[in-house]
Amino acid sequence: MLELIANHGILAAILVLLGLALAFGALLGFAAERFRVEGDPVVEKIDALLPQTQCGQCGYPGCRPYAEAIGRGEAINKCPPGGEPTIAALADLLGREPEPLDGEAQEEPRVAYIREAECIGCTKCIQACPVDAILGAARQMHTVIAEECTGCDLCLEPCPVDCIELRPREPDAWHWPRPELIASDRHDPPIIAGAASR
Amino acid sequence: MSDFLLILVSTALVNNFVLVQFLGLCPFMGVSNKLESAIGMAAATTFVLTLSALVSHLVFHRLLAPLGLEYLRIIAFILVIAAVVQFTELMVRKTSPLLHQVLGIFLPLITTNCAVLGVALLSVRRESSLIEAGLYGLGAALGFSLVLVLFAALRERLALADVPRPFRGAAIAMISASLMSLAFMGFAGLVQG
């Protein structure tokens, strides 16, 4: 047998390559078992950053599926309850550029409002609210805790008498809005535009 | 001892694989956009280069040469490199998932980094000992890392510079790479490589 191999170089070549491939394959198989990764650690980290309201506004059936989708490369700007802080944290974690919130979402923040005269106290909207922002009890009038509401509109659907609506969030009365610039304020040409047109 | 130092300096600086021998240009251009990923790539390539130089030296001198199968060295080395890269990918995924995501496709593409195969083939041709082969691989890897990290830092600054329109993007990257290559020719007289 050995003589046969020694006399036929091609056999030796085939055997050597086969042996090498088998040896490396066995090593890699062992390493794959030894260094197996439990789940996907990145998805865990992304999931921890999402607000866990499970509201589904991103188009996925909850925060965990959206986290997995981000891990596969989905856009990071589809979470309205999280808003800008969540996008910034995700961008920081994943090393991507932060983007503005997805266009389908509302531009201005909104808040749910219950027309209390029409409310029959069915508690269905309380069960639907992902952030427990609706206060009330059975056959008692409900109301929305405006500071807690994320404007996710999940409470609109279950209401049997359609007494809930989304209204623009009232501006914070304790801080004056910054005065907007008017044309006469802008006599200095902006520096960056000047550099680009050089 | 000075022999070993000579090998390191000669492969890392004088005969730098990227800028003097023009091997491994693909990751040099591809992963040098961000300093962070360049450092990760440099670390992964250093690991692969050193390990594959050692293993291919063993495979050549213990397996191929005694059987008179030297002509199989290229395919055998490719096999060695592919296995080492696969092993590195497993390690990186386990130890640093984020780095794994940042490097992405470039991690398995170390397999086709011609610097890795070039180091294995050239070190066999030098008829060196096992330690020398390892140092040769390490030196080449250090040179590659140095150049990659320097170039990535350079490109990060280039991104902010006011480059003339026709030179933006790949063109200015090529030009700055060639200037770096010219600069590395200054090492030519340092060691007789």
C-alpha cells in the first residue's frame, strides 16, 4: 500500500490534501462547538434600548422583533414612543448615523384625549394602553395622564363609543418658546455657506 | 536576537507588504474609512497573518517537502488560510459581536487578502526556521496594521478637508496612498532586506 502511494505521486497529493482538509474541518467543527454564541448578543442590547411599549408602530409585532430586524439591518428610526433619545442611543450602539424619526410618524408630538362626557367606563382603552397612561375604573369616567401618553393611538381602536381622539400636545407653558429669527436678524452671511461657495 | 529584530523591521517597514510590495490593497482601501474599524481589521489580520505563517511553515516543511509535493504549496496554503480565517471569525463573533458587525464581509475576505498568501509563500522561499517564519508573519502583520491605521486616520481628516471636486472620494484616497508609499521608500536603505 505504502509502496503504491510512494510510486504514484498523484495518490500522495490527493491523500495529503484530503488529510489536511479533514484535519482543519475537524478543528473548525470543534471550535464552532466550543465558541458557540448563545442567541445574538447585539439583539439583546438593541432590545434593552427600545422602550418596550410593544406598540407595533414600527411595523413589527413588538419591540423584540424590531430589535431582531435592526440587527439584520433595518432602519433605526421607526420607534415613535422612543423618539430622538432612542434613535441617538441606537446610533451610538451600532455605530450608524442618527436619522430623524421615520416620515410616517407624526411631525408634532400628540397626546390622546378622552371626551369625558361620552365615556361609558368600559376600561377597554386602559387594557390597550402600553404605558398605563389612562386612569379610570369600570363604569367610571376615564382620563389620560398627558405626561405619560406617547401618542401611540392604540387606545383609539378598542373604544366602543369613539370618544378618544389625538390632539396636538399643548406646549409646555412653563418655558417660553425661543423667539424665531426674522429677516432683519440675519445680516451676517452664514459662515459655512460662505466657505462652500469659495 | 538582532537577527529577529532585523526580520521584524525589514518586513514591517522596509519591505512593507502594502506600500512597497503592493499586496493586500483591497482591505487597505476597503476598511480604511473609519479609524475604529481599521483598528479592528488590523487586529484580526495580525492574528490571521501570524498564525497562518506558522501553520503554513509547518505544513510545508513537515508534510509537503518530505513527500516531494512542494508544487502543492499554493493550494495547501489557501486551505490553511481559509481555516485560520474561519477560526478567527468564530473567535471575533464570540468575543466582540459589535466588531463582528462592523467588519462584516471584510472579515471572511481576509481569506482573499493576497498579503496573507504572499507572506506564506515568501517565507517558504526564504528557507527560514519556524520562529523566523512566525516573526516574518508578525512583522508583515505589524507593517500592515501600521499602514492601515495611519491611512484610516489620514482619510478621516481628508473627509473634512476642502478637496477639489474632481479629486473627491477614491481619487484622493489613491493619491494619498501613493504619497504614503513614496514616504515608505525612505526606509529602503535602513536594512538590507
